[in-house]
Amino acid sequence: MDGGITEQDVRDGLQNIESMWDHLYHKEQARLLQLFIEKIRVKQEGVYIDVRTNGINSLVLDLKSAA
């Protein structure tokens, strides 16, 4: 991971989001999804989600600095 972010930092950050997700406004939820997801492709054999790792890193850094 970039910027000294560990895999555990990412797990902790995503778990923090899960606990507060229902309390976020829809616009905030949409912003987070846009930060995380590059593209969603639906094909006959399944759904493919391209993730923006730099967006996840950015959020984890924000959460670490806020803690």
C-alpha cells in the first residue's frame, strides 16, 4: 500500500465506514462510492467491479488523521 498504509489500516477504515454508513446522507454515500469504484461491468458470467485503490488509500489516510 502507498503512504505507509497497511492492509490492517484498510480493513479498519472500511469497518469504520460500515458502522456509520446508514447515518450518512445519500450524497455522502454516493461520494464515497465514486471514490472507491472506477467502473461496474455486468456480463452474463457475472458482475465485475474495478476498484480505485488510490481512493481507498485517501479515505484511510483521512480516517487515520481524524482519529
